[in-house]
Amino acid sequence: MLETIWFLLWGVLWAVYFALDGFDLGMGMLKPFLARNEFEKRVIYNAAGPFWDGNEVWLIAAGGVTFAAFPLAYAAMFSGLYTALMLLLFALIIRGVSFEFRSKIDSPGWKAFWDGCQTVGSFLPALLLGVAFANIFKGLPLDQNQIMHGGVIDLLNPYGLAGGVLFVLLFLVHGALWLTIKAEGDLRERAAATAAKLWPVLAVVIVLFLAYTFVATKLFDNYFLYPALFLILVLPVGGLVLTRVFLAARKFWLAWGASAVLIIGTTLFGVVGLFPALLPSSLNPAWSLTATDAGIKASSSPLTLAIMLGVALVFVPIVLGYQFWVYKTFSFPVTQEDLEY
């Protein structure tokens, strides 16, 4: 029971991270195409400024839960996917540094360099996270000793790249919608127009990715075994449709919320399809690392999981309360007066 609870919490933590950090990654990717002058660039930076580092708390939490609750899966993932994860880490570091260093020297060349770092540091995590999770959905070449065969090039298979494209599009739309909330004037209108143009592309990619998932993975097995699970699709489908409806009605907060539901629902659809496997083996299903005894059990002892659950029940609400306060406090658009201050 505890293993199942922590498996679901593991999936929820990743879903929340994607929904929160996704919008500032999306804005970072969109900045070269939407910002036409220094003022608009600063608006985009400040639209992410109070949130981006707090959002990454959920990435740390997801990684920490993987380590503490499922140590075998953590060891296999961080050894077999070492190169990809190091690229992800360095990209996130470069992006974080760009927030702090860009304004230190008033030089066009200096600012252009850090703008480029911001864009690259936003694009690579979105792509790499999508590639990584798509490969997990597809199955990794794990042997009976939990050793992963192949290298980073093997991760760049068609299904893995399709997952990367899906994540990039999800975050682009999410970021554009956040900018409709935080910007004013022409920048807001360009952000809204960009979200509207990207939405049909995203819708087509989601449908194609689902069809590809049906062919390339076993994610649908749980759903055919327990048809009631198909109700989970209400989240991504409803989120996708309502994103466009609210965007057309210029209800930008609701559109962004619907986009967050789309991202969370898409992630949970994959996680529920995986259960009980955290890292399915493409070589032999019996070698998969699982939360239960269905394969090679990767979870910690019941005592460890029970203690962690108690800690989570105390501290997760505190983190949620803090983030709610931050989002409420900085919910207003970024203005010229804010930048001058």
C-alpha cells in the first residue's frame, strides 16, 4: 500500500513540476520571438523572476523522492541516463545564472550573451525531460542487474524525440499564456496570438503522440485492464479544450489554469499507465524496476516509506501555502513603474 501511495506521489510531484516550471521555460524559449526591445525583454524576465526558483523546488522534491523511496530506480536512472541528466543540470544552471548576471553590466553584448543562455537553458530542459520520460514510457534497456545498456544517442529514437517535441510545445503554450497574464499592451497581444497559433499544432501533436504511444509502448495495458482509468483522460482532454475556449474569451488566468491541468493530466496518464513499473525494461519485463513485487522491487523499506509519508504530510502543505502566497502577491502585470523600482 505504501509503495503504491509513493508511486502516485512520485508521479504527482513530476506533474506539478512540469506545470509550474513549464511556463517560465516556455517564456524563455519564446523571448527571442516575442520581445522586440529591451523593455519587453525585462518584462519577460520579471514575469518569471519571483517564481522560477520556487518552481524548481518541485524538481528537487521529485528527485529526492526517487532517491529516498525508490533507491534502485534512482541508481539505474542516474547512471544509465547520466549524460542526459548532466546536460539537463548544466542547462538549468546556465538559465539560473542568466537571471542574476544579465543586469550586472550595461552592455548590449553582455545582455545578448545571457539572453542566449536563457533561451538555450530553457529549451534544453524542456526537450530533455520530454525525451527522458518518453523513453521511460517506452522502456529502457535494463538487464537483470539493473544496468542500462546503450548511451544517450539511443535515447534519441523517434518516440523519444516525439516526447521531446510534445513537452516543448506544452511549455511554449503554457509560457505564452503566462505572459498574457503578466504583460500589457502589444506584448500581451503577441503572446495571446502566439498561444492561439500554437494551440492547434499542440492538439495535433498530442493526438499523434497518443497514437504512437499505443503502438510503441504498453501504457494502455492498465487502461484496458481497468477501463475506469480512462476517466483520467478527462484532465488532459478537458484542459486542452478549455485552454482554447478561455483564450478565445480572453480569460487568461483560466486559460493558464486549463493549460496546467493539461500538463498535469498528460503526465498522470503516463504514470498510471506505467504502474507498477518505474523503469520498465525493454529487454525483459521481469527485469523492470517496480514499486511492488511485480518485477525487481525498487522501493525502500515500509518503515522508511512511512516516515517519509509523515514528513510529506507536514511539509508539502507548507510549500503549497508559500507558493500560493507568492503567486497571489505577484499576480499583477509587470509595468514600467515596476521595472524602474
